[in-house]
Amino acid sequence: MHLIDSHCHLDDDRFDADRDGVVARAAAAGIERIVVPATTANRWDKIRDLCAGNDAFYPAYGLHPWFVEQHQAAHLRDLDAWLERERPVALGECGLDFYNSRRDEKWQKRLFGEQLALAARHDLPVIVHARKAMDETIALLRRHAPARGGVVHSFAGSEQQARQLFDLGFRLGIAATVGFERARKLRAVVAAMPDEALLLESDAPDQPGAAHRGERNEPAYIVEHLEIMAELRQTDPETLAVTLNRNAERLFGL
Ligand SMILES: [Zn+2]
């Protein structure tokens, strides 16, 4: 089985000590291609170097809402130039996160809106992070979604929100949280959405599944929640893998 991990922070410092081992374990599990989204401007060069060294890694560049306090207006201008020069597979990750507070709401929305405009300008899809902000994310995408669409990664909304996003040209990245028994809403979304709507992702080193609670997450583990997704969709993992790979290939132009 061949799989694409559509969202893995392979540049994360938590992989520095054994990144080759992580990649080897992923390859042994069939994960042949990995999309690597960015978090802050000062890490773009690490991602570029990482992806330059391996044909199977695909970079995305952007300003992640978790790090809203580190971002500066100048980084948006830098991103514009960087996208022009590097031609990544996507802009990301970007978005809104009101989990901790809404203190930076205005700045978060400006960063997100301007990155959506940059994605349109550079004809790129976007990798979107939305936490405790799904309706506001959808509202911004309605106004500014780039023509190439994108993915709302580690989707955690309702089926209604999933359908609204899909209608806007967005796919839903499904992380290992789908394996949690309490994730009823997400399991219903995975069961109900059309084939074209879903992507598979680890979000490693974050978001380990139930079987790896407390551990660092790894791309190799996506095989485990692929099986759960296949069960929910009443198909077999091999068939679902073909569908999910095609979705990632189309979205990112792999
Ligand atoms: Zn991420």
C-alpha cells in the first residue's frame, strides 16, 4: 500500500535526533510522500533544505496562527517573495485559532486574509488550521478562497460545516483523532462525506492516536487510522488509500 501524509511537520525539532529513522519507518509502512507545512518565517529555510534533499517531501510555506505573536507584517511581504521563488505545493499553514483566547483576533484575521490573497496571487491551494473558529474560517473562505481551494487540516467540525467547506472547494484533512471513541461527530463526517472530500494526515509530531497516547506522533501511524476510516466508510483500506492519494495529488499537483 502506498500512502501520502498530507500534513506532517517533519521539520519539527522533536524529529532532529532521529529524523532518518522516522522517515525510514514511514517508508516501511508505505508512506512514500509527505507534505510539510510551515509554522513561522524563521523555519522556512529548514523546510526548503529538508525537501530539497528528498523528492518525496513537498514543502508549503505560511504563518501558523499558533505563533501569531511572532509574526510581523514584514513576514507577509517575505512570504510573497518566497512563494514566487520557491514555488511550493501550497501556502500554509495559515488560519484561525481561538482555543486559548481571542486576544489576537484582529491580527489573526488579517494574517489569514492576506495569506488567502497571496495564495490566489500565486495560484496555490491553502492548508488551513481552524480551531474553535470554524464558522469564522468558513466566513473568511467564502470571501477570499483561492481558486485552487485547499484543505482544512485536522478537521474537527460538524457535517454541516464539512459540506459548506466542500462546496467552497475545500477538503478535510483527517487526523488520528478519528480513532477516539468520543469523536462521534468526526466519525459521522468521515462516514458521510463524498470520496473527493477527504485527505489523510498525521499532523506529526502532534496529535497521536489512541494507541500512541502520550507519545510523539509519527507519519508511519497513519496506516492505523486509515483502517478506522475504511471501516467507517465500509470499504477496505487499499481502496480508500487509492482515493485519498488521488485527492492529495490533485489538490497539491503532486
Ligand atoms: Zn499543522
